[in-house]
Amino acid sequence: MAMTGVNVHGSYIYANPRHGLRAAGFAVLVIALAAAPLVAGDYQLHALIVSMTFLLPALGLNLILGYAGMLSFAQMAFFGIGAYSSALTAMRWGTPFWLNLVVGGLAAGIVAVPLGIPALRLRRYSFVMCTLGFAVIAQTIAKNWISVTRGDLGLSQVPRPRIALWNGGFEITSITSYYYLALVLSVLAVLAFLTLVSSAAGRYMIAIREDETLAASVGTPTWHYRMIAFALSAVFAGVGGSFYVHYFTVISPTVFDPFYANTVLVIVLGGGVGTVGGVVLGSFLFVAVSEALRIAPDLRMIAYGLLLIVIVFACPEGLLPLFIRKIRFGGGTHVP
Amino acid sequence: MLTDAVVNGITAGSVYALVAVGMTIIFGVLRAINFAHGEFYMLGTFGAWWGIETLDLPYIVSIPLALIIVAAIALAVGVLVMKRLIDQPFQIGIVATLGVSLVLQNVIILIFGGAYKMFDGGWIEPVEILGISLSEQRILIVVAALVIFGLLELMVHRTRFGKTIRAVSQNIEACKVVGVNVPVVVIGTFVLGCTLAALSGVLTAPVTVSLYGGMGTSITVKTFAIIVMGGVGNVSGTLFAAWILGLMESFVASYLGLQFRDAVAFTALIVVLTLLPGGLFSKRERF
Amino acid sequence: MLDDLRGAPALDIRDLRAGYGPLEIIRSLNLTVEPGEFVALMGPNGAGKSTLLKTIFGMATITGGSIGWDGRNVAGMTPRRILGAGIAYVPQGRCNFPLMSVDENLDMASYAVPKGNLKADRDRIYDLFPVLHERRRQPAGNLSGGEQQMLEMGMAMLMRPRLLLIDEPSVGLSPQSIQKVFDELVAINRGGCTILLVEQNTRKAMQVASRVAILRLGEVIWTGPPAGITFEELGAIFMTGELPQRARKTEDSDETRL
């Protein structure tokens, strides 16, 4: 039930005393992933890279849905904004890769603030509709602002990442080097996410999700923290978009299609909303595996659809808790 | 150009209204937004197209055929999925219906292929009324919308089923206390709402001509904008909001450019929500 | 005496355990109610009084025990079937259809009655609560708290229950309305309907009830006639959770005070 705003059990995720265990699991996963290029072929590495690009917007959605309790469909709008702004900056001014990432993240975060002003006053489905609207409008702008975005053609020949080093640096071109870049980014993103949600701001967000009226009555500036969650979720998505565009080197308005937004939703809900491990699991399971198995898109979407239905009713906490239920069972503190 | 824009706007608005009113009554009883609603519009169109192309039926016969097929599918979805949404938090409904939408859309693509199909049927002969030339099909759409809305108003206020729908949307606990069979009402309302969406699809197909598996998504998305603007659960508000959106889109398409049309709904929605969080026609009486 | 029907309890709750999800509120509760009794459930907040009514009506999760009613176990049945077995429930707080007229609210209840006749059913309730007749075309949400409470009781009575479960009917009502509501409850009880009442207003409840059952932490810890316990003793139970010595004795020896 951790996905709901009225959730009563979610808090045990953060009160879990087995942090050491989680850290160990995380380290094992990172080492396994770091060793993956030794055994995996280019196509498998590509699938892993794609799943790691989805990990960032998924972490952003996890922040706003899992921690602030609001279901936002704007993630792919911010992902696209990050991708476009990063690509345009790089193409126009030849900026270095790290700066493009910053530009992508900041652009998304900055756009999120004025959008959040009307949207965050809304509750429940009105908020959902409003954020869905952002994606629709972003797509219309991307299609029609032809002088900048080149409309439906999209942008191509986006520069590949250049890593500046003492010897002048190098351009990332091989799949393996992209893979390591994605892995480093993902690890940093996960660490940033963990730091964020265990900070005071993270606790306030959880308090607001659990009981907004109560949080407000004890003086929590609820609007303020919802805005922070919304803007930061956009930053995560924007950085993801930036990496995406420098990997694929092309971008078009199709990035705003509901297909991608649905994939992000499947990752977060299917993996385990309100957990980091769940989102990581979801990214690999739902993107890498289906990508690597080369499942036909229509069959994959049917499977996604059935999975969504089964998950919400059978295991509304996502698949991660199923995997680690035994471990969790002893450490859970149910708050009635 | 002005009269064309108005006629197109009212026609499009009536199409949206028939889809949206189904979603709004479903929302009323379930407090769940049906992300699969546009898929039932698509299924209606496909049902009629299949009747015409494969069974060689005339359009008029393929209309009830399509409605029966869609009602059966809606019944299955209602029993398997929607019934379980009673008393669930709203996110559960969003995710479950999103799942239904993915399944329906891609099953159709799997069966019929992803390419666009041509709809060959309907009454597209132009007729002249008060100096305005328009196709018979457009008149049919507008008349059908008016008749259906009249019947819906009568139903919710005069019939037992209608009163029960209102009761479920007002207080689900009280329904249990007086012994209303809530799951049956929920499934019945869902089938009714989806069949109305299908009717809209069948009636519109001769005008829009092309159909494809993914056509429901943009309808769903516009319908969201309409029901929020009309005040969620408000039947007559839905009709007016749908007409207003149809007219706005039509004017934007005529005077600014067709490519901006699809952003109108959400721009309007965001403006409306910013100014009036309760919607344009927010009043306490919902039906 | 199995063959003596008058002696058999109408409601026979044994070792009942129930609550919401993993939360167990009723713990090993035993209670029997004779036909025609008017039982007031009392106890501190969280004792499980409201949950007990909900559980009997099939709106809570039962984890153990049985609820005998008319010789069959209704535990685990849906509210609709329980209603069909002759048990009606009036929950705490407003529980009507606020945007529908008084007439329509009563119609909703009539629909549940097999062979119900909307007009005759309404008239029967309007005879019982004339004030509702005056406001029959008004939306229920526009009625005063007392009128809404009477409407809800009317809706329950339409279903011709033999056991009425009623939760906190006096909350938020004016003293005048409270008196009216309790007068009606007494009349309903005299008409032969067994009543199980949860009420915070202990004075009022003890005036009308034929028996009191005191709950604490999901168990019945004392039951007897209202005269068997004083307000001071009740207050002590609420404060300390302990049964005063004398009341304990009363229960055992079955003698009444005074």
C-alpha cells in the first residue's frame, strides 16, 4: 500500500534498521553491474544503458509519488525539457558534457517551479490531470517551435559526451564507455536520492504524504515542501533526459508520448513505490529485460498492461517487497 | 469560415460530450478516473469498421453490433477490474485503468495491425439548413448528443438505476447501510459509460474516416480536461464544457493553425484550474 | 432450554475477534441479547463499541468467533445479507444521501425491501417522524442534524429490522433533538424491535436502556440493568479501566442495587 497518499505502513521503509544490509546489497549490485561488460554483449549493454536512463525520471517520480504522495505525469515532460535544453546548449555553444547535464537538470527544475504554482494547489485527480497537461503542451511546443526544435524532425547529431581530463580528455563513443558513464550517473543519482529522502526535507515530505492536515497543523510549510519535491523530481528527470539525448544523439517530440510516461510509472509502481531498491529493480526488470528479450512492442505493452493490473491488486507495494518480504518482516514497525 | 468553425466546434464538442459523460458518471460511482475510456471509443469505431469490412453489414446495422461488442468487453473489464476499485485510493484506479488501456489498445493492434484503416460508411451527403451546408452525419451526431443527454437527465432523476447511481456517488457507506448492491451498480455504470463512448466513436467514424489502435489516447486526454472543467460528476456541466472545448479547438484550428488544436484542451484546463479549482460548472448537485 | 424459544437469545456473540485489517479491536467478546431488549453499550474511547456494531453488520474483518442471530451464524456475511436477515444499522455521523430529497432517501431504503411499495413505505415513516414529511422535497443535506438523524433512523426502520444497531445518535444534536431521538428509540423498542445502542451520553442511555453492557479493550467486562451501576462507578471504569469491587459483586450475585 506504500503507493497511496493515505498509506499507513509506508513509514517502516525508512525506519528499517537493516540499513547495513541494504548498503551491502547496493554494493554487490554496483560491483555486478561494473563487471557486466566482461560478459554482456553490446546489445545487452545497450539495454542496460536504456534502463539506467529511465532510472532517473523514475527516481524523480518516486520522490513525488512515493515520498510526497502525488501522482505526476509530468516526468516525461521534464525529461524532454532536459533533453532538448541540453542538446541545444551543446549544439550551439559546444559546452562540456557535465555542464550539459547541469543545464538539463536546471532547465527542468526551473520550468517546474512556475508550473508547480497552479498545479500544487490541486489535489488528487486534478493534480494528475494538470501534470498530464504539461506533457501534452510540452509536446505541442516541441512540435511547433520549429525555429528552435525543428518540429517533428527533431534534433539530430547531438554531440557525444566529452570528458575533459588533464591530457585533453576524450569523447565517449563506445558502448562500454557509455555504459560506465551511465553507471556512474545512476550511482550518483541513487546516492543523491538517498541523501535527500533521509534529510529533514525528506522527512517533512513523508509527514505531508501521511497526513497533510496534521503536518500543516504542527507548522510544516506543506506547500513549500511539495514544491521542493516537485522541482527536484523535475531535476532528476531533466538530468536523465540530458544523458539520454547525448547517448542517442537524436531527440524528437515523440519523447513526450504517453508510452514513455507509462514506462516510468510501471517502473516505479511495479518495482516498489517509496523504495529506492524497488525503483532500481523496476528499471532493470521492465526496461532492460524486455529490451534484451526483444519483445515486440505491442506484446510488451500488453504484458505491461496486465502487469499493472495484477500489481495494483495483488501486490500494491510492488515487486521489491515480495523479494525481500522475509528480511523486512522482522524490522517492520507498523504504524496503525 | 466563422459558421464553419462554429458548426465544426459544436460537432466536435458533441462527440467529446458523449465520451466525457460516460467518464463522469463512472467517476461519480467509483471516484476513479478511467484511463481506458478513450479505448472504448476506439473499440466502438473498430467494432463498426469490422462489421462493415468483414461481415459486409450496412452502417446502420454495424452501430448496434459495435455497441453490443463494446458492452460485452466493458462488462468483462467491469467484473475483472473495476469492481475491485470500490473503496480503493484513487491512484489504484489510475494504474489499473492505465493497464486496461494498454491491453485493449495493443490487443487491437495485434489483431488488426498498427496501420491506419479507412472507415467506409455513414451518411456524409451534405444538406443545407438555414443556408449552412453540412453533412447528415454531423446533424446526427449533434442530435444524438442532445437526445442522449436528455435521456441521461431523465434516467438519473426518475429511474431506480439512476437514483442508485446518484446514491453510490454521494455516499457509499450509506449505500451499504440501506443494502444497495454497490458492485452491481458500479459495473452497470461502467458498462453504460463505456457504451456511450463507443456510440460516440461509431457516430464520429464517418466524419473522421481514419481509425487506428492508438486513437483512444488523445480522446482520453481531452476527456479528462472536459470532465475537470465541467465539474467532475456533473452531467450537464460536461455537455457545456465539451461544447466550449469543441468551439475553442475549432477556432484555434481555423485562425491559428491545426497544429495547436491538441494543446487547447489542456491550456484551457490549466487556466480554469488556476482560476477556479472546482471547475467551470461546479455546483453541489452533481447529476 | 433449547425448545423454549422465548428463553433463547436473539443475538448470541461468542469469542468474537474482529477489527480492521491487521488491527484487532474486538478481542474475545461475548454478549447475548434477548428478543425485545434495549442494550446500551458503554465504555471508554477505543473500547470497541462502534466496531462491535460494524462487525455485527458485516463491515469489519472478523478473525474469530461467531455471531449467532436467530439460530444461524451471520459472521462473515455481507451487509446486504445481514440486512435481509433482519438487522439494520445506523452508523455514527451523517449517513444519508445529502443531495437527494428526503423522499428519494427513503426510496433508496425501500429498494432493499422485497415487495417494497415506495409510497406506502414513505407514509409509514412520515407517520413515525412527521417532521420529515414537512421537509420531504428538501435535499437531506439541508436538514438539521436532528432531522437527519431521524431520517437515517427512518431509513433503517423502513427495512423492518428485528434488531437495530445504532451508533451515537445524539452526537452534534441539540438537547431538544436528543430527547426526540431517544423518545423515538423507546417507541421503536416498544414496537418489538431489539436495539443495540452505542452512546456517549451515558445519562440518556441509562434512562432508556433495559440493560447496559460495558466494554473495555474489546471485551464485555460487565453487563446488567442500568440500576446495577452508578455514574460514579461508570466514571471510574472509564478513568481507570478497572471494575469497582462492588459492581463486580453485583454481577456475580445478580442482585441489583437499591
